[in-house]
Amino acid sequence: MSRRRRAPRGESAAKRQVNYRRLRNPFPPMDVFSADEIASMHDAALRALEELGVKVLLPEARALFQTGGARVEGEMVFIGREIVQVALASAPRSITCRAGSRDRDVVLELGALNFQPGAGAPHATDRVRGRRPGTARDFRELVQLTQHFDVLNMMPPLIEPQDVPTHLRHYFTMETQLAHSDKLPFIFSRGTPQVTQSFEILRDFRDLSDAEFEAAPHCYTIINTNSPRVLDVPMAQGLIDFARAGQVSIVTPFTLMGAMAPITVAGAITLSHAEALAAITLTQLARPGAPVCYGTFTSNVDMKSGAPAFGTPAHFQASLAAGQLARMVGLPWRSAAGSASNLNDVQAANENQMGLWGCLLAGATVVIHSAGWLEGGLTVSYEKLVCDVEVLNMVAELCAGAAAGDSEIGFDALAEVPPSGHFFAAAQTMARYQTEFYEPVVHDYANFGTWEERGAEDANTRATKIWQDILADPKGPLVDPDRLQAMKDDIAKRTEAGGAPPES
């Protein structure tokens, strides 16, 4: 998969030791607004919840808000700031999520850094099969690719397998994740029956009691509010169901400046903050101490077409502002990269990296859509996923920092090489040349002549070969065959019983 320097005859190539599983963000957080301006935005968000309210479509959620002290008028809920403050005080600052193996566990807290590939797309695309509606095969293959790359720490929903009926789709996505990955799995919030059944399948596969399952998060969901200021039925129900089961909700208002949010960065983030606070408050009313992440996904629209735009300066600034608010409330939080480009080209790379660096400098705990996302979320690209992983790997390398001990400073190497000499054969170089530098996944560092002799392949072509090689021999986790068969048998019985349709 990667180019490696050939070891001298008779020697085995040294392997570079890397660990991308427990990353810490090495970059100091960058502010876009002053502390006073952030305080004003927080106050405006609280005022909006008190005076303007949130439309909550689920009666059970309205009842919880009312019991907690909020004023309810029809479907409108007016949440006092003291209710929000109590909720923020009870939400945990650090969450350890249990994956399929302990070395895959995910820590969600300020300062931690976790990457996910693109998620929730209706289409998949690659250079071999073209753009197409997402299928079960696409979902399985993208799970296998996500499993392959260590820098992708969590399993997102990836694409919709549209050839699987909706009343059975949660069975397929749960079985595929557990059979082909030991990373933290995702469960859609599409109504209590589907959520409960998914919890049960995961619990039984992990051989956990009900108490053990609820004692620690073993999965997560993503909750999107309907901006401006609406919390619909499945999202509100998901917040309640996940909170009561002790599982993680990542609250993510999706606010596009100039469309469903004010056109300014400050206005859009204030709205996003208000919606996130309302949803977080609901989790704590359902179960104080429930694990929950603050989140935002705020960018602008192209005012000529109305289409979403990503990786823009406004997107970057919105991420920085969200980071300031997340640090103020003290919760782990989620942001996002992504691209509006229609194919894996230089626009896609520029937009994804611009969005990614906004997340990194904002101190995001989870960066979703960090690899593979195209068309503003309509498509996940196999080639783009591979190309974006290259950048994520480089960021992960930066997380490890750089050593500067005596052996790294290498005074002996300085003394060994005379003026006008070279360090290619220096003892320090010979001891480290196989392991010192990052080994690229898809980049080619050869000169033009060598590159041309090899076939003059561009990065997209090389990326195609890489994902094909991975899928030809996927390296999944070691799965107990008895547990796997028991899960298949259980799903077969549930399928025969009729499954569970999603709730709208």
C-alpha cells in the first residue's frame, strides 16, 4: 500500500511504530471573537431559549421540559437559563466510550481528537463503478475501509444502504459494523423500536448485562436539530432513549448562514448554540449525568445558487467560534470538515483541508466528514476517503510531537560530517532512515522521470488501487464465530417477526 525503501540484502526492513488511536490535539486553540463577544453570544442564546422558545414536536419531550421547570405553550417550549445551567453542570466533562476492544476505546473530552469519515450520504462513488445510490455492498466496503485506517477512530453512518428495506436497515447496519469492525459503532435515532433493538443486538453481541450496558457508553448517535429552533419527533426521542440507556448523543445543529440561520457568523453560531443547549438540557432532564457532546456544523450557502458551501472562510470562523463556546461550557464537542465539490479534485482537497484546520484550531473533540465527503454530503467517495486519510495521518503524526534529546540533536552526526559533506551515510541516518519519516499512503515523492516511468499515475488513480487492494483482503477484527452466528440467528428471527419501521 505504501512505498517503502528496500532493505539491504540479508536484512529485514524495520517497521515504523505509529499509534493513531489516542490522539491529543497539539495546537493551541485559536479565537475568532473576544471573550466579551462570546459571552454576549451565550447570553443571546439563553435569551432566545427564554423569550423565543423552541418548537418541540414530541409530547414526551415537552413533558420532561415542563417537569424541569420550562414553560410550555402548545408545541413551544420556553427554557429558563437556570434550567440550562443545571443541565450543563450535570453533563460529564469526560466520556470513555467502550469499543469492541479496549485499545479502540474512544475518549471524548476537551483536548482529545477523534476523526470520522464522511457520513449520512445517499450516494457512493468511485472511479470504477461511478456515482450510484448507496447499497449494502457500499456500506460494508466503507465500513471495511474505515476499519483499515487507524486514524479513523469512530464508525459513522457512512452511506444509506438503500437496497435494504427501512424496517430492516438497522439490523443490517448493526450486523455489518459488529462483524467487520471493532471501532465504536453508530446507531441511527429513528424511533424507539429501532433504537431499542439495536441496543439489544449490541448488548448481546458484547455479552453484556443490561446494567453493564447502561454503565458505560458502547455506541453513539448524532442528533440534528431542524433549524431554526425545531426539535422533531425522532431526534427528541433519540435524545431521551440514548440518555436513559447511558449512551452518547452528539448534538449537532446544522445551520447554514443565509438559509436556515442568520447570514452572519456570530448570528448563525448563536442560533446553533441555543439549539444545542436545548437538546443537551433534554438529555439531562431524561437522565442527569447522561453522556452528551456539544456540537455544531455551521457553514454558509452560495448566495448565487443557494447550495451549501464548505471549507470557506465563514465555515472556518464558525468552527473557531463554536470551539470558544464549547470551552466556555466545558463539554466535549463535535465539528466537521467536508467539501461541496462534485468530484475528488483540487477543490475537494482545498475545501476539506480548510474545514479540517478550522476544526483543529478550534479544538474539536470529534471531527466528522473528515475523509471522503463530496457534494455537500450527498456522496462518499472511495478515492477521496483514501486521499483525505493521507492528511489525517500527517495531522496524527503532528500530535506525537517531536523529540529533541541527545540522540535526536545528534552532535556525533554533526561531528561525523565535514563541511560540504552529506548526511546520507552518517551513522545517525543509517540507524533511522527506515523509521524516521512518515510513510505516505497515496502520495508519490518520486521525481518526474521515475514517476513517468511508473506510468504517470495521478493521486486519484493510485487511490483507486489502494482501496481495491484493501477490499481484496480486508483486515477485520477477530470475531467470536459463536457470537457472530448468534447475532445472525437473532436478526433472522427479528426479521421474520417483521422488523421495526423508522418513526417520523
